[in-house]
Amino acid sequence: MFENNAAIAVAASGGPDSMALLHLLHRFAQVVAVTVDHGLRAESAAEAKTVAAWCKQHNILHHILPWQGTKPKTGIHEAGRAVRYELLENFCRKNYILHLATAHYSRSPAEN
């Protein structure tokens, strides 16, 4: 059970799992969608804008958080995951949001 009028930040990458989570939570709670644009692929900005457009259609507040700065040459998946959660957590702190929902999962080192 959440406190009254609780806001929930939802990490929305645009994939089916995160969009389903966003859609379901929006039905029952006040949500803010947050997309991290890692900037690692040419199409990542367009994908983030697609999520923004979907959110606008459904009256969901949306923010795009870009990964700024240099990217590592090795260990990019681990670095990307760490930056994603850092950006999401900082966004929640700055906006006084106590809850963060993600559909992301972490692989074990053996699966990478």
C-alpha cells in the first residue's frame, strides 16, 4: 500500500515490458515516466521521443534523462546499467518521488 497521492516514477525504455508496466501503473496510481537515453545508438533519441509521444497521448508526465559525458570503451553494459540507476535515483530524489518501478532485470555475470 502506498501513501495517499503517492507518485511513482516508472522507468520506460520503450520496450514491451516497461510500457506494459507503465500502462498498468497509470491505471491505478499517479505516475511519472522516465526514459534514460544512453546515447549509445543513433536511434536512441528517436526511441525516447516515441515514448514521450505515447505518454503525451495518455496524459502521462514524461522526462528524458540523457547520459552525458564520455562513454567507456569496455564494460559498456555494466556502466550503462550503473548510470541508468544513478540517473533514475537522482531524478526521484530531486522530485521527491519515493517509489521507482522498473521492468529491467540484471543478468548474472555468467549470462553476459
